[in-house]
Amino acid sequence: MDNVQEILIEKIGKKRVEHSIGVMETAMELAKLYYVDMDKAKIAGILHDCAKYGDKSYLLKRASDFDIILDKIMIENYQLIHGPLGAEVAKEDFGVKDEEILNAIRYHTTGRENMTLLDKIIYLADYIEPSRNFLGVEKARKLAFENLDKSLIYAMDNTVIQLIKTSKLIHLDTIKARNYLVLKENSMDL
Ligand code: DGI
Ligand code: FE
Ligand code: FE
């Protein structure tokens, strides 16, 4: 894994690697705070966007090469493909075998029902890493270090609002991820 960053630059470019380094560092901080394996957070963080390049036909072809089953929403919003494709690329090109790491990469864009702590950390680190700069990021950053689930709900709410504002499709995993967390949060208020 020594030359991961150089190999990644060739694949996804310098700018996206800088983002990935930010995700890796943020994910390691969160992992330390929430008692998650820091090495797994490091690997998932640096590799999470390893398949984020190419146009729609290229992404569709690569997904089919790996026998990834794509649903209608992924095909329509092909940017979503880099999650599941990234897990296969991490396995094939970077030798990652750990299923927890692969799932964190696979679900980093949409989330999923009943996310693992590592899934949550990668999703959030991607959202709040230092170079992210959008309305609400400061609040998400603060929340991330106070209450992981509350900050995830905040990030997912904002994401869904943006998707609706731009008339995009919402992937079922995005909805399931949020519903699961909101139900859990509500049951804690009882
Ligand atoms: O790859 P990054 O840009 O670092 O970040 P990401 O993998 O979280 O992708 C972010 C984009 O994914 C953002 O524009 C919102 C979009 N997204 C997240 N959930 C959904 C979604 N897009 C659609 N169409 N449907 C979703 O459910
Ligand atoms: Fe991504
Ligand atoms: Fe990312």
C-alpha cells in the first residue's frame, strides 16, 4: 500500500487524491474518537473514490465487467456507480480483501440501512473533510465529533434536499439509510 497515492493520482487525478487524503485523515480522527479500527478507516478513506472517473459509457462497461448489478437509478444517475465499482477496483487493483472496508467504499455515496460504524465514518468524512466548503458544513463538522448519528442525519437531510432542489432521483439506499437512523433517533427520545 506504500505507493497507493501515486497509483491513485494516475487513475483519478491530483485534485481528487487531495480530497481523498482529507477523507482519510478525517476518517482516522473519527475512528479514534468512536473506537473504530484506524487502519481500516485509513484504507477506506484513501480509496473511497478510486473509481470516480470516466464518462457514463465507461462506468457502465466497467460495472458490467465486474458483474455489478445496477438498478435503474444508478444507471440514470451514473455518478452513483463509483461506489459499488470502487469496492471492486479496491479489491482488484489495490488488493483489499476486508469486507468491512469494501462495504464502506461500496456505500459511501448513498449510505445503506443499518450502516456499520466504519460506513458512517467514511460517509461523514467524505462530507466534512477540510476542503469541503458549502453552507452547513461547519455544523456537520461540529456534530460529527459530538454525535455520529445526529451528524449523519444532518448530512443526509441536506443531501436529499439538494437532490430534490435539482430534481434528481433519490436512491433507495439513501432513503433506507436515513429512515433507519431517524427511527433509531426517535426511539431514543421516548
Ligand atoms: O464522490 P464525492 O463527490 O467525493 O462524494 P459522494 O460520493 O458522496 O457523491 C456526492 C454526490 O452524490 C452528491 O452530488 C449527491 C449524490 N448523491 C448522494 N445520494 C444520492 C445522490 N445522487 C442521486 N441521484 N441519488 C442519491 O440518492
Ligand atoms: Fe464518492
Ligand atoms: Fe469523495
